[in-house]
Amino acid sequence: FPAKIFNAILLFMSRQVKEQLKKEVATMKNQFPGFRPGLVVLQVGDRDDSNLYISMKLKAAAEIGINANHIRLPETATEDEVLRRIVAVNENPAVHGLIVQLPLDSINPINTEKVTNAVAPEKDVDGLTSINAGKLFRGDLGDCFIPCTPNGCMELISQTGVSVMGKNAVVIGRSKIVGAPMHDLLLWNHATVTTCHSKTLDLAEHVGRADILVVGAGRAEMVKGEWVKEGAVVIDCGINHIPDSSKASGKRVVGDVHYPSAIERAGYITPVPGGVGPMTVAMLMKNTVESAKRFLQTYTPGKWNIEYTKKKPQEPQPSDAEISCSCQSKPIGELAREVGLFSEEVEPYGRSRAKIRLDALKRMEKQPDGKYVVVTGITSTPLGEGKHTTTLGLAQALGAHLNINTFACVQEPSPGFFFGARGIAVGGGYSQIIPLEEFAFGMISHVYILQALFDLLVPLRKGQRSVSPAQLNRLKKLGIEKSDPLTGTEIRRFVQLDIDPDTDSGSLENEIMAILSLSSSEEEMQQRLAKIVVATNKSGDPVTTEDLDVSGPLAMLLKDALKPVLMQTVEGTPVFLHTSPLADTAQGSPSILADKLALKMVGSKGFVVTESGHGADIGLEKFFNIKCRYSGLRPDVVVIVATVRTLKMHGGAPPVQARLPLPKEYSHENLKQLERGCCHLKRQVENAQAFGLPVIVAVSKFSCDTDTELELVCGQARQAGAFDAVQCTNWSEGGAGALALAEAVQRAAKLPGQFRFLYDTHIPAADKLRTVAQKMYGAKDIEFSPKSIEKLVLYTKQGFGNLPVCIAKTHLSLSNNPMLKGVPTNFMLPITDIKANVGAGFLCCLTESVSFILLYL
């Protein structure tokens, strides 16, 4: 009988399918090195039958070359826990197939339909979601996954050589796993299909007319051999146990068809066990490989699947606020998915911003870093050079216009910046972060720190502040006649009252912000917070927050502030805003965590564009000698932002005043004055080159600049040794206006890195200060006040002499005199005081031009 021959080749057929899939997987791996189809089997509970089925699937996957993983949740798992696991697998690009092993053996109620439909349709290799079932019902066979058992049945039927077209087919059973999809498959393969079930009248008569019979009713041997039409193809999907005393277990496995009698009449029949089962597993593997193929159709190794929005500039150009309002920002969850973040790593705050959990960095820790670009400037006017705008414009050019994975990292706007003369936008024009109205969130870090300190000092208990008598006395001294609630200003004054400025602790708020910015993990943040020096005891030893037993609670209060904030630019480029340490008494740059996470996310071929505060002499020096020293990161390219108007100021034009009209000298071409001012640009290029990196000068173009002036500045920059110098119009044109800069950055990033620090931290602190003053500012030497000498001796004795130095001086001149422009020479840099910011990890050295109180306020 053909049926007996058919039984003999069933196992060979499933093996043949697996061998073909193995070849396809090998081809994928050759075309995409490092790529493997991924499969996850999710199980709830520990049923023996489920364990057996899962082991068969995992074994088949290993034979083919599929990377299969088994997630087993305990029987105590809740529906929410199961759904969270499914979402995580849905979002993992390394997984192409997800199987939820049924039944879900939990002691808690779980909606199987809800769980099944939570699987992403494109990963539903079991074909059980309503979307895939609906597509199959409509006949969209090429756009869905077909359930594995019906698909295996069709494969078995095709191997018999019997054409389905025009045949009478009977399906017994109507389950979502076998019966219903089997009916649809036969129908769309042009059979005339009848679906029967246990309640069907005259079942034997229906079976007797079937050229093709598929049975999946779940009733042992319900179909008798004499019902079967002579020569019919019989596919038995049933698995049942019946008593059998001859078996050790006391039972044996049979199908829904009485096999001994049916084999005498059927042309082809599948046995149970060993018939449909192996082919079902083979079809599951086939669906997984097919899912991986579909993934590869839109997959480019290391590339985000992100959609950008290229904004068409308007003339005349609207205000920053009007541009922001005209842009529809992408939902932050969508942007997060596009750049490779998982839902569980994203904490949305409204529609347009989200905090990113540090788990994302841990997940990506083995991924290679992208290229690291730092944007700085020359010594600017009070109106600024446009570093934010250039940072964002460059990121837009690399991302939206050159299709390179690119992240921008910028500081959160601090209150002084936010309400300053430069406007309220981060960036400007068509190179800004949107939506503008949500930037108040960026000020939360400063406010959060103050509130955290207040909560630590005056805890909230049962809705009421627990104010001690001593604290009430302090409030009265400040002229505050209430204890709760306090305004933000009153909280600031109260918290400041706890810090005696004569105890060398400096500004606690500023040091905490610097700690947030320089910490790479929660553990490191807690260690740094524990080192904050708040006083010196009578023996001359430092008293720290750890000694006062407040560092732990403080770390808990600041835990949330350590997470970078994700937003986007006008063109949809992702941006991290995180921390706002001052550029005078601290390092003045975005956080290490934001930079590290962004570098992992962009991949080895991507770019991260970050920034440093003020000019290259101040901000860039601190970025390298403090931030890079602690982060371990090494930039690839430096971009210096310059403007014609600022160089005219350095060439002798009247000083620019904030909030006052620009002097008329700036609107007229004066090449001699401009050329004189370029000596300052040359000095700043040399400052950047001192760290061994290629330097590119980006000249921000203003409407009053002439082509001759712009060409002069670019030429002077190249003569000074810049790798390249380009004009930028990203304020008015967005990323398109920074394309030349982006292409120059790409070329420079290919050069071999030769990064070096300016000084070794093990040399005496006085020598470190002298090195910075002479090499960065051009000072003749430094001179210490008696107070600063006393502090230096004390800190060296306390073991802080090996810390990097942070010189706080005016950002309006290379010298400590803000009125001296160009390249001042032969001046002494007076060091008036030194503060040990031990938690942040540097000695803050004040010059004559800087007051801690002014900086703090």
C-alpha cells in the first residue's frame, strides 16, 4: 500500500526541510557576519508535556543554526509579568520568532488570548495572533505567518503528489491552532472544504466523501477506518492517551483516527506519534527563518530604522518659538524604539521627553563606541558664538542628511542660561531642540537638587514637614516666618544656611551637579557623594557627608536625576539633555552617562556630537583634563565655533553689550580689523591642538557677514593649522547648512587618534595650575594669595593634591581681565582662593575676576 511507504518517508521529509533551512541560515550568516536568526520560547510553569515539546523545538533550532533561548517563568507569574516579558522580546532586534508555550500553567488568572495577541505579528512564528489569523482568513498568505501544524499538514499533502485543487477536503475540528487555519489554507489552495466537529450529524458520511481528510478534534480514534474513502489522504493531528496494560506507563498514545483500520483504505496516512509532530517543528523553524529573512530586507548592520523630518526654511525666518510651534515632534516612545531603546528602559514624561534608565547602558556595554566629536568655541561676546546651534546643526547634518546614526548631547538649560540674553531656546532657528515650551523641565536638575537637600534636612512625615526647633530658629534669622510650605527661593536660602562658606565646602549645589555629570553609575555617584567635604575638624582632617551619615540618603534622593533626558531636534535627530554643571567652577559639559550611552547607541559607524562650555581655553581644557580623565572616553575631532563679529571684537571693535544694539562697526566690512582679531582664533586652534586631535573651525554665518570676511576667517584658520575651516548656515537652514562641516568631521574622524592630556595629575597642584595658565591662557605665570597658599598646603596634606585643577576665571578674555581682548600677554594670573571639590574630583581655583557668590547666584 502507498500508505505504508508514505509512513516510512515522513521522518525523512522533516529532516529534508531542516537541511534546507540550515543552508539558508548559513547563507544569511555569510552575507551578514555576526547575524543569526533568533527564537525565544516563553513558558509559564513546569509541565512535563510542555518541557518535552520545548526540548524538541530547542534541539531543532540548534541543528539548523538558530539562536534559541528558553524563558521559563514560575507558576506564580502574573499576567502583567508575562506581558512585560513579551514586550521585551518584541523590541529585541536580535529575536525574530517568539513562541508562547501553551497552556500557561500559572496559579494566577491569565488571559491566554490577551497574552497570545501581545506577541508582535512579525515575530508570531506560531501564527496565533488575531492579525495573522485575520490575514490568513482573507487569503493574504504571503503577508502572514501560518500556524505550524496546518502548514506542516499542507507540506505533507504536497509530498504525496496529490493536488489539492478541486478536491473535496474535510477538516474535523475548529480550534484556532489546527482546525480553523487548516480550513482557510485548504480553501485558498482551491479545495472545496467542509469543516466538521464532534456535534456534526452524519460525520461518517462527510468523511466518506473526503479526498483529503485532516483530523484535529482531540478525541481518541473517533474516525473509524471504514469511514475513510478509498485512496484518501489522511492527516491525523490528534494526540490522545488510552489505557494499555502492556506499556510500562499503563497507557499509549493514539491519534483521532483508528490507524489499524484506516491504513487499509487510505492512500496516505500519518501515524501517531511520529507523523505531523516532526513536520510541525520543522514548519516552526521555517517560519523563524522566514521572519529573519523579512527582517534582513530592511536591515542594514549598525543602522537605525529612523524617520527624519527635513524642515523647509521660511523667509523671512520666524522666531525660535514660532519655528518650534510649527514642528510636530515625534512621540518620544517612537523615537526611543527607532534608536534601539526598549520600552522598559524608557520613562516618558509627557509626549516629547523621557528619562532613560541606566539598564540600557548595561545592556549595551559590549557594543563598540561610535565617533566622539566635541564642539567648543573662541572667547565670545556676551551674545555667544552659537555652540548649541552648531552642535545640533552638525548632528542634524550627519543624521537626517547623511543618514548616519547620530546623537547630540547638550547640557540642560540652567536658570541663568534659560532667562539670559541669548533667548530661551537650546540651539536656535532650524537647529534647536523641540518643543521649546518643555525646556522648563531642563531646569529640574538644579531645582531637584535643592529640593532633595531640603527633603533630607526637613523630611516629610505623614504629610507634614518635621521642622526641628533649631531649624525654626534658622528660618527666623532669615526673616522667614513660616516653615511649610516654602517657596523655591526660601528653600535655596535655607539649604545654603546649612553650609558655612568658611569650611571650604564651596557651593554644595554646584558640586552635586558636577558629581551627577561626572558619575558613570549609581555606585560611583554614591561614592562621590560620600567624599564631599563639608568642613575641616580641629585636627585639620576633612569632614565628609559620609562622616555625617547623609551620603546614602542623598544618593537615593538623586537616583532619578542620574538618568539622561531624551528629546529631539527640529529635524528629528535624537538628543540627550543631562546635567548643567557651571563652566566656571566646574567642567561645564553634558554628563558622562549621556555621552557613554549615546556612543553605544550609535554603533561603531555613528557619531556623538557633544559640547564644552565657553571657549577652548576654559571649557575644552576642563572637558579633556577633568571629564575625559574620569570617563575614559577619547574624542576623535574638535570643532571650534567662531563668528566674524567676535573676531572683529578681538581685533579692536567696541565691546558688545548684552541686550543692547550691536555697534555699527560690526555691520561694515573691515578686513584689517578682522585679520587682527584672527590672532585670537589662531590661539584657540593651538589650544585645541595641544590635546593631539584634529581641529575644524566652523564659522557661523550672520546676515551682515560678507563672503570676503568669511573667506578670510576660513583662510586664517587653515593657516593656523586647522584640519579644515567651513562656513555654517545651520541656524537658517538646519542640517543642510552644516553639511560641509559634517563632511569635514567625517574625514577628520578617520585620522589616527593621538589624544593626550595637558598635564599629569601626579605633579604638584601649583605646577598643574601653572601649566594651564601658561599653555591655555598665555599667562606669564601665576601668583598665589596667602589664603590660596594656605589652602594648597592643607589640601596637599589631606591627600587631595593629585586631583585635576579647575580654574574659575572670566570667559570673556583669555586673561582674568574681561576687558582684555585678542591675545593678552605678559600677565600674571592671580589665584585668590582654592576649594576642594573632592566628591566631584577636582580642586576649584578662583582667580581675582571671579566671585563664588556671583557664580552661585
